[in-house]
Amino acid sequence: MKLYDSLRAPNPRRVRWVMAEKGVTDIEIVQVGIMAGEHRTPEYRARVGLPHVPALELDDGTCISESLAICRYLEALYPEPNLFGRDAKDQALVEMWTRRCEFYMANPMMLVVRHSLPALAALEAQSPEVAEMNRTTAEKFMRTLDRRLAEHEWIVGDRFTIADIVAVVGLEFARLIRYRPPEEHAQLGRWLGACRARPAAQAGM
């Protein structure tokens, strides 16, 4: 298998983090230069279907894009440690919190960066208004997460899951613009430190 990756982009980092948590080392990593437009070449689009990274190319030539779809595939191949839930209830809770973290914090923070970082102006018709609107959305959800984390070690409960990966990668991407979550969210800060302390966090960089 081959993983088409881009080091600074957040969605590929989700996949690298999952691979690191699971100790997956038998997938070839192919770097795709987003700033150079390599994801938009006819060759890449013909292989993947869309100008998206990451993409996982299977041995039979099938390409899976969308980071969470790739992570689910890896979960099926490498089931331990479990990141997506063990039984029906656990899986539903992980899915619920993963979607919440993606829609209300990770994606908004990605848009904040895309519309704020001058280096990305080459890829984005930037708008300060879009950046501010998404920052407000993300920080509203941070309050929700802070309350949740006051009662649980990790977002879903007592163990690290894909929901934590989606959330922390979204926040970590915002370090490109020197963003820090509001200091009053002490539990969010505690959780963020715990995520950064995981060995897989370094492998996912």
C-alpha cells in the first residue's frame, strides 16, 4: 500500500497519527507537494479521483481518499489498539464525538488558518471575515469540550480514540498562526498536553 501524504496538512496528519498509535510501518509514504500543485496534476487526479490528500492506494490499485475513511480501513486491518469503538454503543459514541469535533472545531480551525496564514494566499482567496467567523464557531465548541473533559480523561471517556485525534490535529494546525485556546479552558489545556505527550504525537508531526 501507498499513502499519499503532505507533511504540513492536517488531514494527512490524522492518518499518520493513527498509524503511529497502531505501530503500522509497512505502508509506503509518498509526499505530495500541495504548494507546488502536485495534488492537482492529471496523473494524481486520475489515480485518486479528486485533488485531495491524503489518499491510500491499495495493492489492487484502489484509492481511498478522505482521512477518516482511510483511518477506518486501517482500523479494520490493524484492530489494536481500538480507536473507533468496540461494541455498538461505544462505536456510536465515538462516531458522535468525532463528528462533533470535526464539524465544530477541527474544520473551523483549519479554515481560520487557511484564511489567516499569508503563505496560503497562493491556494486560497483569503477573507478575514471567514477566519473570524470560524474562530468564533471553534471557540464556542471549545467551551463544550472543556465541560466534557472536566468529567472524562479523554473526549469519549477513559481511553484515547479517533475523536481525540481529530480534535487535537485541528487545534495543532492552528499553531501555524500562533493560535492558543483560551486559557480559561483548563481542562481543554490539560487534555491538549496529554495528547501532545503521547509518543504517537511526534510520529504524527
